[in-house]
Amino acid sequence: MSEVRLEGIKKYYPYPGGWVRVLEGVDLEVKEGETVSIMGPSGSGKTTLLHIIGTLLRPTHGRVFIGEREISALSDQELALFRAHHIGFVFQFHHLLPEFTVLENVMMPLIIRGEKDEEVKARKILEMVGMSHRLEFKPSQLSGGEKQRVALARALVGEPKLLLADEPTGNLDWDSSHKLIELLSRLQSRLGFTLILVTHNRELAKKWGKIYLLERGNLRCYTS
């Protein structure tokens, strides 16, 4: 069963006198529970592609399927609801809310969804990422690696089937990057989510099953 399927995805942006053609007919199929890395030079459209998969952007042309649903056909309200229940995001910058504690940051997606037992679920995932000793800390009191682990916990607290990670180690040193990579691998084995990862880091990409290269708006399999 495919967790993600892209059919002929194109993305153009208008500018005076023409169009910036970012994606030129991208096809991709990612199986349930699989991990895929997407590499490419800066400005190649990797983040744009990830945002289209994550329903944050709509394609100019083409269709996006997650599970059996064609999400590219949903309304904005339906997309927001689908995204909140099925997709987790980890970005290069952690985007933690500075005024809230670690525990409160991780509880936030569940509070927004109106779920019960949000604190119990947040404590559980924070224990899984090794941050149960920092529950009452504010983001400013954490190291870069700790902030990313909290961001990862927040992305996974709602038990999404799909996790999208955009340069998650981009602001970390080698040791913190290595620890986050190993943590991601363990969590995926334990929780079974599908992972699509954008990275410039070839060593990071080599740790996963398939690597795709995005160049000149086209995606091709780099290795497997």
C-alpha cells in the first residue's frame, strides 16, 4: 500500500513577464512505513515539494494522494483538518513557542485538536525522545539538540502516519546530528510512521532506504 503518491506535480510561481518553474512534473511513490531522502542543490525546490506533500502548498498541476485520499482535491478547511490528524512536521528551525514550557509545547497540537489526556500523551512521547527531565524548561534553556528533540516529540505526539522532515539536522553540530538521526531511526522502527526527509547531508541520506535527487524541477532515483 502506498502512503504517498505524486502524479505529475508541477509548481510555477508568477513574476513580472513570466513564470518561475520550480517543479516540472514530479512523480513519486512512497510505501507505507518506508523512508525516503530527497537531496538536491539549494533552490532546487526540495522544500516546495515537501510542502506540497504536507498540504502546506497546492501544486499548479498534478495530483497528491496520501493513503487512499486525493488530498490535492480537498478544500482548505478539509486540508487543515487532514494535516492536523495525519501529518507531522520537523523543520530546520525548531519553531518552539518561547513563552511555553517543553511539556506545554508538546501538548499544544493535542489541545488544538481538542483531545483528552493531552498531558499523558505528551509526557509519554517526551520520555521516548529522552526529554522527560526537561518538562518545565523553556526553549531558551535548552541546547540546539534538545530543542530539536522537543520539536520531534511535538510532531509525533498526535501519532501521525506521515512525518516530513526538512533539514532537521541543518543547525546542529555533528554529535547532535548523529544522535537525532539515531533517534529518528529508533522511533520509526517503534511507531511505524512513513518518513520523507529533505537534506543536504549525504551521510544522513545514506542511512535511509531510498535517495532521490531533485534537479531542474525533476526528481530521479539516486540510489536504493
